[in-house]
Amino acid sequence: MTNVESPRRAPSLRERRLEVLRRTGAIEKGRNRLLLEKPTPAFWWILVIMSSFVLLGLVMVLSSSSVTSLHTGSSAWGMFSRQLIWVGVGAVAMWGMYRLPYENWKNFGLLSVSTGIVAFANMAVIAWGQVTNGAKAWLDIGPVRLQPSEFLKLATILFCANLLSKRHRSVAITSVVMWPMIIVLGITAGLCGLQRDYGSATIFAGFIIAMMFMASMPWRQLFFTGGIVVVVGLGVLQFAQRASERMLAFMNLEETKSDSGYQVYQALLSIANGGWGGTGIGTG
């Protein structure tokens, strides 16, 4: 008499992910939460990379704003000091988010309320926002000026990640995943378009399509979504004068260098003056 062993069930995608996280120390064995006592190597890599970019940005802010601030009668350290304060605020927020178990962000109620508040702030910008460089994307709250579309980016990433996580087995069904993602893209990019902040609208389109790609959605769905973005983008260039002026400003910089082509013209001057290596901090 022979013993026939029943075939073992293949582990699900969720089980495989949890096992990888347990082996790497990202979560405690048997508990689906972060190990707060011992950060993972990935955490330190991310922290080092982010800190390097932030410090480089602070140096560039000081280098580019000190001379201009002195010419206007302000402190050479004024802009740098304000940015340094926001770096401190961001560091505290980052540590708080790190200590919060990521499973909490799968709470649909919390995610919906957060997304709703941020979306309302973006609609408030359309009504009461301040116009800067042709875009009505800033909201003044007392002495603080905020750009709500930046918070909308974070809320959109969390919302889409939650959607893709819960429906990853149905990515090939257009009505289950693709159309909800396109609707989210339309709402977020549409709000930025109403603010005439076409750069942020492009960023929304880019990272939403990137998330669809990372979720292994079929190529036909990716091309379809990308085609919609291209058609809408061409329509914006055709009918939105400000967007078309900024897009085509490089073709005639001598006439647009003080308006829509200002940034491109200044970039060319910087390269002409200092080359690819620059002239040094504070001497540009």
C-alpha cells in the first residue's frame, strides 16, 4: 500500500509578499505591521537618497537667492531660513508617517475623507487662489501659502495604490481597474487644468500611467490610456493659449525671454556662463 500525498496549494500573491517582508525584517512574523524598533536597510537607503536631494536643494536655494535678497534689502539668509523651517516640518511629518503602519492607509474611510479634503482644497484654489506665473494654483492661509495640488498627488497615489492592491487579480477587466483609474486621472488632471497648472496635470498623468504599468495591466489598456492623454494634451495645446505659448516658447526665445520663455532663456544663460559644471556656489 502506497501513501499518496496531496499536492500542496500554491501560495497566493499576498502570502508570497508577506513571506518576503518577514524574511527581510519589514514586518514581524505573524503580525502585519512595521517593525518600528529596527528600520530596514531599504529605509536607510531611501532616507540617505532623500536627505541628499533635500540638502542639495537647500544649497541651491541659498546660492540662487542670497544675492537677489541683498539687492532687495532683505537678509541673504531669508529664503534659505524659510526653506529650512519647512524641511524641519517635513522631517517630523516623514517620521510620523514612517511610524504609522501602512495597513492603516488601506482604511477606505480614512482614505476617502483625506482625499475629499484635499480635493475640496483644490476646488477652493479655483475660486480664491492666487495667480502666479499664469497658474491659479496657490492658496493663502494667513501667512502661509500652500499649493494644494501637491497634497493631491500624495492622496492620489495612496488611493490608486489601494485600488490596485485590492483589485490586482482583475487588472485585465477594464470596468474593474482601467476605467476607475482613468476617472481618477480625469478628475485630478482636470482640477489642475482648471487652475491652469498644466505641469502638475502632466505629472498626474505620468505617475498614474506608471502605476498602471507596475500593476502589470495589459499593454492595450496602457496604450489606450496613453492615447487619451495624448489627445487631451493636443486639445489643451490647441485651445489653451498660455499652455501653447510655454510649450513653443523655445522656438523664438528673443521675443519670449521675458514672459513664457523666461525659464528656458535663463537656463541657456546659465549653461553659457558656467558650462555643465557651473561657476560655484554663490557666484552664478
